[in-house]
Amino acid sequence: MELKMNTKQVLNLLLIFCWIIFVGLCIEAGAFITNAVFAIINPAIIPRLWQQVDLSELYKYNYGYFFVLTLIVGIVSVIKAWLFFLMIKTLHNKNLNVHQPFNKELRHFVFYLSYLALGIGLFSAYGIKYSAWIAAQGVKMPDSQDLRIGGADVWLFMAVILFVIAHIFKRGIEIQTENELTI
């Protein structure tokens, strides 16, 4: 027995996966931001932040550094969720036309994804450097993977790849328009 999936089925499956990832990222972003706000109100809960990230040493060392680091982690997690929201929106609105794949909406979508990936990469890189700088001052810091800001190089690499793909789409739109005019 042979299992064949057409493009529509694959896109529907990707939509389901995007929803699952989006919900997980929203829970992660919301939980970390909510816990950070509660930690500012009640510092006793800092050792039990989201995913057991212990930033109590940082809070004791400097409240401002704690606030900046939680802000960076919050921004990264929100942008990740936003990226998947845009993917869901595009897949759900059926902006993907398999008969005419090179269209302006899809080009804008890919450009937008590249900018979001660039933002995630830049904020993650800054967060990693900021965390390392704080650790160099003698403050016990959790790993960047525990803070969910690791992998900045991967996000920057993905931004470059998406930017190149967006320009390929741009050229494809130009060729498609020229072909439509010659008929």
C-alpha cells in the first residue's frame, strides 16, 4: 500500500503543526512574562520562575539587570510566537496559490519572516552576551538554553536564507509578469 499526499494535505498538516508550536510558544511567552511581573511584585518567587530558571542571584545583585534580562527573554519569546502566528495566518487564509506561486503577498510574507528571524537572532545574541557579561561579574547565571535565548546564530542564518528566498520570489514575480505580458 502506497501513501501519497498532495500539496493541499501537506499544507493542512503544516497548519496543524504550526498551531501546536504557536500554542506552546504563547504559553511559554505568557508564563515567563507573567512570572517575571510577579517576581517584581514578590521577589520570593524568583527561584521558581518559568521552567525553574533561577535568577535570584541576579535579582539580589542588581534589580535593573534582572529587569533587562527578563525583558530580552520576553521579547524573544513573543517574536517567536508572532512568527508562527504569521505562518498560521498565511496558511489559514490560503494565500499560497500553487498554480501561481510567485505573488506579492507571499513575497511580503517571506520578507516579513526574514525580518522577524533577524530580530529573534539579534535579541538572542544580545541576551547571550548580556548574560555572559553578568556572569563575568561573578553572578551565578543559568545557561542561555534554559533562558530560551540560545541559538542566535541559527536564527541569523535563517534570516539570511529567508531574505535570499524573498529575493528569488521577487525575481520570480518579475519573470511571471513578463510572461503574462508576452501572451
